[in-house]
Amino acid sequence: MKFKAFLTDNGVALLEKRFLPALDKIDRTCHLYLTRDHAAFLHNLLNGDGLQSVAQFRIEALFDAYRISSQNDDRIAFAVDLSLLHRAIRSSVGICNELAADAGGSASDRLQIKLVKKLPANSTQPMPFLTFETKGYKSAVIQDVPISKPMSRAQVSELQSALDSAHALPRTLVQVHDLNQLQSFVDRMRHVGDVLNVSISKHGDLHLQIATTLITLGAEFRKLPILGERADAPPEDRGLSAQARSERAVSRGDAEAVQVSVKHFAKSLQCHTARPDCAFYGIAEQGACLTVIFQFFIPGTRQTDKSISLYCRLPVLDPGTN
Amino acid sequence: MSSPATEAEAAAAAAADLICHLDNVQGIVDALSSVRWKRHQDAVVEVSEHGVVLIVEDSGCLQAKVYLQRELFIRYDYHAQGRPRFGVGLGLFVDCLSTFSVPGHSNTIEMRYPGPDMQLLLKSIDSLDACIYAEIRTRIPETISWDYDFEPAGSSPLSFTVRSAALKEAIDDLEWPGSSVQITLQPAPPSVTFKGEGHGDLQIEFMYYANTDLLIAFHCDHAVSHRYKYKFLRATTSNLPSNVTKDNRGSKLTIGRGGMLKVQHLVSVARSSAAHQHSASGYQQPSRIAYVEFFVKPEVDGDDA
């Protein structure tokens, strides 16, 4: 089992400033899953009750001179602490920049990352590490980030099938541009209750509501751009309250509604730190989960950057248990 | 069009005692937060032609009122006979209101009472395609257990005005001795003394002539001294919004008959975009101020010196 690569400038920019801080806020530990073509950071894919998130990159987006080999079809997966990984990258970048300034060159071919087994201090058992090596002309700085034992063949294939199953898109997706506004709203809303009703209609309406015995608090975002199945809203719904409108759309079959945890919803919005250009919300077939897909544009264009994909799946609460 | 005035809605509007619009939600949130001193507080809201008053009370010893005069609202339609009152959880009300306040956006909201089920109804009205709404269940208010009628102690007032920031700092410092705090006003030399006794003692003195920038005004013709429970005194400044100290405002403290202490703060409800700092004194139009008043009953063995 071998993995060795150089982190590119673009990879550093993506990970250090954007993705690692965002993913760290979702949960401190995640699985790093490496294949011949992709590197993915995965949260909670193997247990069903948490917020699932998948951040997947094409190898070229992050690495140069990428070498991977394993007996399991060149796939390697392990658990890693994101805040340690973030710290290691940050300080390696700092050192790299200093060295590059001295040498007057680019930092790109100097930050090497590889999988190693080492004997830690006070231990007789060798342990796996992800090592960051920054080389100068006379010195090298090495940082070891402890990782879990690489996952077994069975676990890796479980991870892969969870990834594959997440690819099915909801039938209707609505696009939210102002994630800042949504985030500040949800951050304040979470003081009021724990369970969030989310309904998404084919008319492009996203309706969020918390209802307790003391208070009903909701927000309706209308006429959002739609991806997938759409329908025209009946004109008689125009003058109704947000609540009535979404109830009618659900009963007509033009909308779906699920309940999710406010905490999960707020956490999924932390992906905003990764600076996506917009987000799509949709409810998976049969209300299985709430899916949030973040879209990244190629800088300076309105074209989707296909080398990056980031999405979250929020588990649906059973209305009976609340 | 922006007003989908269906018949039902028009009928509901006609039946409402109050429909008001406000354009600075955060200012109202700040004003109401200043009377939040513990987790669960029941508030009574009274609506009249002059505005909205929110009252909270604690253990028969402390009462606080926030006056939101009708001038603070950009629309104020009042149609009730008598003064309708309703009870509401203060924390829930404030948390809910703050959801409407989106930083960096102007937010105009409508507040309406009562809804079809006696709820307090709130909704944002400044955007057609995004709407926030809330329905808060109200309660029949309990009659307030203790009468806080504040009467002057004598023919001339016993009062002083101190920088709100200095007052808060002094009260925070008195936490260490804890238990009770004695407030003494004396005419010669004109000064105010806060003395805390408990685990050791701590005395904080404001001399009128020595620090006129802290003690802005002082009226006292005879020495007076009363003791107040620390936790009630602390409640009067514990949640003072930051704009009060930033605007360098003063708080007025008056001692009334029987030693009842009245503490008055001014909280700015100016629109954030219009919140242009005019001068160091933080002068703003009086109509953009919410008045906050606390009444603290003295400890029973408090004696007139």
C-alpha cells in the first residue's frame, strides 16, 4: 500500500483556506478516500444517523506526481483528524513560502505528502501517518499527522457503495444564491426549536419552518431557479400565507416535505466556508433525505468546475419520534 | 401586486387591535434584551395608542419596563378599546424577533395582534420572494403581584445621572462582595457611594465635582442610604446593549419614597444605515430612543440615614 504526491498551489489554496476549515466544522474526523482518479473527504457515510458530507476532487485539482498503489484496486481509505491535517498543511505552506521566497521559485514542487508507517515515541507498535515533507536546499521539515489503520477491503467497498448510492439526484432541485442570508437566518432560528420542516416545491419555493407548542417560525423563499421537474403554481395560491401555500402544494403532489434536525441543517451550511458559488436543495426520492449540492464555478466563468464536487445529505427525522 | 388583500385578510386586519411596522428590528431586539436577566422570564405586553410597553417582574422585588413609543414604528394602527394585554415568554419573543434581523439587509417587519387564536403575528414585508413569519402563542397575563408605583421621596428629587458604562462597570465590580449593596447619596460633598458588603467589602465612590464626565448630573438635598440585593441591582445593567456604552449614554438613577430605586436607560433604535454618529455625545432624535426602566425595591431593613 503506497501513496505519494506533491500538493499543488491550487490544491493548497483549495484545502487550506476553503475546504478543510469548512469540513472541520461539520465534524472533526472524516475518512480520506483515495483512488486512482479521485480524492474524497467523507463524513458519516458508514453510519446513517449523522449529517453525511462528500467533498470529492479530481486528482489534478489537488496533486502533482500522484502515485497510489494498493492490493485493493489502488484504493486507500483511512480516518483522519481534520484539524490536525489543517494545521499540518498550514504550517507546511508557511515553511514552503519562506523557502520559495529564499530560492525565488514556486512552492508547488516542494510540499510532498505520503503515507508512512513509523514507530512513535514510547511505543513498540508501528503506526500509520500521513507525512508532509517540505524540502529546502539544506533542510527539510517533516510533519506527521496520525491516521487510523487503513480500512479493510470490505470497509472500502462499503464506502464506495455508499458513495455510488448518493449519486441519484432528487427530482426537483431549487437553487439558493444567498447562502449568507440563509445561514444567518438558520443560526438565529436554532434558538427557537430543534426540528426543522423543509418543503421544496416544483414551483421553486423553499419553505423552512420550526413549529413548537409555543411558536411557529418560518421562512419562505420563492421563485428560486429550478433544476429538474417543475410546475406552474396555481394563481389562487398567490394570496395565501406561506404555510397554507406549502401545505396545498404538498397535497397536490407538487411539493415534498421532510423533517430534519436544525443542527444538521446549520452544519450543512458551514460548507459555505468552502466558498461555493451557489447551492441546490432537493428532497431525495420517497423523502429518504434532504440533499444539498454545492456548485463551484471555474474562476471567472459561470461554468461548473467539474473537478470539485461537494454535497451533503441530511438524515430525515421520523415524525413519530418527535 | 404587493398587497394580496383577500377578503379574509382584510377582515383579519380590521379585527386586529394593533398592526404596526418597524424598520429596525435589531434596535428593538437590543432594547428588549436589556431586560433579560435570566433564562425563563414571563413578560406582559401592553398595547395602547401611545405605543407598546413590555413589563417583566422578579420575586416581587424587581420590575422592568421597556417603552416602545409609537414614534419608533413606521406605521402604527391601533384600534382597540381599553389597553389589550397579553403574556409572552420574553426569551422566545426576543429570539424570534432576532431571526428577522438579517445583518446587512434592511428589514421591515409587521407585527399584528391578536391573530385568530390570540397569537402575536410577525412577518417580514420588505421582500416579495423571501418572507419570514412567526406566530407566537400568547397567554392571559397574570396580574402583577406587587405595585411598583414610584413616588418621589420628598419635595426635591433624589437622583443622579451616571455614564451607563461606568454604572455597569461599578455594578460588575461589586459582584465580588456579593449579597447586598448600599447606595448612599450625600449633598456635602456631593457624591454617590456604592458599598458592597459580604465576603469582605468594596466601596465605589462617584464624586460629583471630581468626575463630572462620569457623574453627569446630581440632585440631592439630604443624605439618603438604602440597601439593595446585588442580584437585582445587577439585573439593571447585566444586558445593556453595546450601543448604549458606545454612544456614551447616561443612565439616570432616582431614589423614591421608601427607598425604591428607579434606573432609566436610553437604548438607540436608530436604523443601522441611518445610525450616523453625530457627535461624541451621541445625540439622536428622541423619537429613535427606547426607554428602559427598572424599579428595585430596597431590602426590608434598609434605613433612611
